[in-house]
Amino acid sequence: MHIAIVDAGIGNLRSVQKAFEFLGAAPLITHDPDTVLGADAIVLPGVGAFGDGMHGLRQHGLDRALRQFIDSGRPFLGICVGLQLLFTESEEMGLHRGLGVLPGRVVRFSPSLTVPHMGWNQLHRRRDHPLLKEVPDGAFVYFAHSYHATTDDETILIATTDYGEHFPSIVARDNIWAVQFHPEKSGRVGLTILRNFLEYLDDHLPGH
């Protein structure tokens, strides 16, 4: 199974790679569009600014490759800023266009709240999903972000989290899955979520 971790120039990709390796997978970190297009599954992590992430993707032609990959129906997992980049636009440090494969906008938390939202917080399940297999409602995961997605499309909401306001913490549509938190830093719950992704690949990818 060929899993590619996309290097958009933002974030500690090695920690995500190590979490998958702990679970028995061997993902490759890459910023090569052809490698992305040849993968069985994609993971897009990110820590930092939305605009920097989109710049990193465009610089290597990865924005086009990722849209093409997603259109092919193969599994995609976004993590943190990797979730945010899926949406239409972000207001972080100016207005930036995203990949536009999910409808919505990335906005800053209310000025009344301390940012970044950093530390452990709960997942409130909105509907069942393979990522949440054996993950109890109310489970704690680790967050580190100052911006969050907003969307009018309730159908993509898998779980929300409350930090002064409810925001999407897991979203999904068809082959696109994404989490706002860091599963690689979320202990047993985070590893369960990553294992669920790998088990889905085993069950659904041709030849596995």
C-alpha cells in the first residue's frame, strides 16, 4: 500500500509519519506531484499559516495534483491545517483561496477567546463514520490552532468541538476525510483514529 504524506512546507511531517509507522504502515513524505498522483492514499498534515500552506502546494504544483487525486475517489486524510486547506477560503492574515473541495470558510476564533486553542478537548459525534470506530463520544484529542473551519453544509460534519463556540473537528465527504486536531499527539484515541484510516484502506483499496 502506497501512502503519501504531502509536504506543503508547513508542519512536523515526521511525527505523523512516525505515528503511521508505529501502526505498521510505511508512508512516504513527498512534494512531488507525480508521486502524489501515483499513491493509493494521501495524508495532508499542516501546522502554521493557511496562506503559507497554499503557497507551498502551488509552488510544487501540488494544488492541482491534490484536486486530481481527490477527484479520482482515492482516500484522502487532512490533519489540522490540512483540513482547513480543503475549504474555499481563509481569512488568516488576509484572504486566501483554498483547494475549494469542501464548501466553507476558515475564520479566527472570537476575540474573547484565548488563542491558540491549545491542549486537550472533546469530540462530540454528529454522525457515525469509519474514523470514529471504537472512539467514544466525548473522547479527548489534542488541538493547536487559532483558526477553524465554518460551513453551511451540515452533511460533512462528523464531529464538533466546543471552545467558546462549536467548530468542526472532523469533516468528511465521500473519499475526503479530515481532522482539525493532531491524532499523532492524541495518545491512544489518536492512534485509534489513524488505525481506522489504515483499516479502511485495507478493506477498500483494490488488491488489499
